[in-house]
Amino acid sequence: MRRCRYRGQGKAHIQHDLTAIAVNIKRLSGRPPTVEPPIPRRPTAFRDHLDHLDHLDHLDHLDHLDHLDHLDQHETLPLKS
């Protein structure tokens, strides 16, 4: 840039920076979008913890259902009138 709109080194520097930002945005907007999906990330420790808790809840639910199955196998007592 040979000529700046503003006088002074500080204002000229700001103009150069803003012009560079505008040129980069224009150049990046002309690029085609990526076709490849992003590489999947490894699960975080927190995600592993939540999955572990879900697994435990599922097991507890199955144990509860097994308990109900055992109740169905026992004979029921007649209700007193």
C-alpha cells in the first residue's frame, strides 16, 4: 500500500491490518467446501465416565427385571376377604 487513507504510523498500521484481514476473508470464501468428513475424535474421559454410568444403570435395570421375573414364578397367596 503506497498511499494510506489516514496519516500517522498507528492509523496506517491499522489500515494495513484491516486490509489484510479483508483479503484473507475474500480468499477463504472462494475456496470450495471440504468434502471429507472431519476425523472423529477419541471420546473424552468424561464421555467414557458417562457411558460407564449408562452401562451400570442398564445392568441395574436388568437386575430389577430379573427380580420381577422371580416374583412371577412364585405362587401368589389368595387375598383375605
